[in-house]
Amino acid sequence: MTLTLYTAPTGNGRKPLVLIKLLNIPHEIHLFSWPTKEIKQDWYLKLNPQGLIPTLVDNELILPESNAILQYLAETYDKQGKYSYKLQNNPLEYWQQQKWLFYQATQFAGTLSRFHTYIGIKANDEKVWENILQSFENTYKVVDQVLGQNEWFVGDKFTIVDIAFGVGNHRRIEGVERFGLDKYFQDYDTKYPNVAKWYKKFLEVEGVKEALALK
Amino acid sequence: MTLTLYTAPTGNGRKPLVLIKLLNIPHEIHLFSWPTKEIKQDWYLKLNPQGLIPTLVDNELILPESNAILQYLAETYDKQGKYSYKLQNNPLEYWQQQKWLFYQATQFAGTLSRFHTYIGIKANDEKVWENILQSFENTYKVVDQVLGQNEWFVGDKFTIVDIAFGVGNHRRIEGVERFGLDKYFQDYDTKYPNVAKWYKKFLEVEGVKEALALK
């Protein structure tokens, strides 16, 4: 049975696709248009009780959560560790990889989610908006610091952590453009030059542009 | 060198402590009073550039992110898998375990974090508040469904996933009481009876009460 990815053209939705392309894994994509109410339908809730995307189905395994999917694909299809670190061979790098995946999911994608929700529900509270902008600054400051010391997030190679943050950064830029919010983010490239430099390299990685072009 | 946990009496801060107690790991605790500005000081930012708690230091390893710490402690000190599933022996359960740890961090603890932030910054926007309450309902609905089918989250035993959700639920109850917000949550035990039942059992697990009593 072919591996099937249920996904949509969002930040989290595009993450696994980059790795699938890089590793050349035979796959099928079930692409939801976005936003969609389909993910709250019974047939999909059986795969993903949370009603979130993406979900990976690989034989018996049904796996939601984009960063868990990245880990699964790495453990299963990247046994040589071309794009990931393994616990047995590189424990220190492996745990940094795990840490960054959680940080990406909670602080980085979490802020991005609050940003999209704020706009989506037409909220209007200066304190909430300022807090979201400040959370972005906090995460970009941390990320810029790391990328000033290393070419990629963990160790000396491009890994699943770069995929998670890279796709997330793309989604942030996409959202900012779409909603005409440039004025809040226009100095990011000068304030966070290491992120800007890393992101340029990220876009050149095989499979990335194709995954980001997913509509 | 003894393992050292830098932590505080919060939801995320108490998670690793439960497992440390259960596994009887020799340890030292550096306990911050909460809230504190100490975690933004240089000496701590060297351990945790994000300025978040908790951080685990175990010889060469410096590890932030509460759910990554749970995974690390399980892989390192619970090799028999008393409180965790291992990839080699139980791959399906292992990936469910990973999935739930991400779901707990993003959806469950993420909503709890928005709740505390909303109160902390004295926000005042009906739409944002309603969205936070709705997010709580969504996660509790999903969790109640799972706990209606299984005694614990994954497989047939109490695992690190139960620790993550259990401590998070305790933190939610603590916050609701502290801020006098009972009216928004008073029907939770009847609406989510499986959560209520599971949580009672959770509180009886060795080490849990001690970790939750951390002030």
C-alpha cells in the first residue's frame, strides 16, 4: 500500500511534503482546499480525531501532527540520517533535534496560529495583537542567534528541524503579504539577518519550492 | 554529576518531576519562584536561549522543552518501558506516544498558555476569550473520546503522555480556581466524564501528588 498524506497548503501541511520529496518516497496526496470543513467530517475524524491536518497513513500506522510525521519519515525512510540525527549514533544532536521540533511546534507555529486566529475571528484588542507581535520577535531573536552560530539548526547539516522552521517562516511571510501586514514585519531582514540568509539557502534545497508551491 | 532540573511550579515545569520521582532518578532541583525574571538572565539563557522553563542538565546534555525532557528521561532511565513505549519493541504505540506529546504541547498546553496570557496582559476582547474557551472544549472533547476507549492514552499502561496531559489538566484547574473563572468550566466533569475519571486515577499515581505540590 502506498503511503498517503492528507494535507492542505498551510505551514504544517507542507512540512512532510518537503521530506517526502527529498527522500523520494512513493506517495499519494489527498489535498484539501483551504480552509475546509471536510476535516471535521466523520471519515476524516476517524483518521485524525483532532480534525487537524496533516495526517499520514502508512500501512497500519495513522499519524497526525506534522512534526511527529517528520520524525516518523526520518526514522523509517532516512535510516542513513541524510536529513536527520539518530539517537543511537548522535545522541546529543538527536535531543537538540527533538527540542527544536517542540520549540517550533509550540512557540513558532503556535504564534503563527494565534496570528491567523486573531485575523480569522476579526479580533480587535491592542494588547493581544502586541503580544502576538512580541512573541514573533522573541522566537525570531532566538532563531537568529542560533543561525548566527551554525549554518543549519542542528549539527552540520540540513535536517527536519530546518524543514519545520523553513516552512513555518514561509507561512508567516505568506500570511503577512496576504493580509497586508508588512508594516509590522518590514525590518525583520535587517533585525534578523541570519534568518534571512538561512531562509534563502532553505529555498534552494531540493523539493522545497515544489512543496511550497502546493495550492 | 547529578542530573539537575531547572524548573518552576507551572504545568510544564512539573511534568519532568513526576517521571523523575516515578523512576527514582537521583537529581537536584533548581526551583524558580513563579513568575520570575531570573529566566531571562544571561546565566540561564546560556542553558535555555528561549528563556523558558523547564531545562534539564544531564552531563553534557542541556535540554529545554518539557515534552522532549519526558522523552529523554524515558529513553535514558526507563529502558524497560515501564512508563513509555519504545520504537524498537512497539512502533505503533511509540508513534501514538509521539503524536500525543505534540498534541499536548500545541493544542492543550498551547490553549492553557493563551488562557494565562489573556489574563496576564489584561486583555479584553470577547472574540478572543470565546476562542480560547472553544479551544479548551475542542481538546477536552478529543481527550474525553480517547479516554472513553482506553484506560490510559496509549496502549494499556500509564505513560509519559498521561503525565503530560495530567499535569496540564491540573494546571488548568489551578488557573480556573485562582482567577475565579469556575463559571466557564463548571460543567466539565459532566461533559467530559472520562477525563474526570482518568484524572482521579492519575492523582493516585506514585509521585504525582508530590510533584503537583511543588510551590
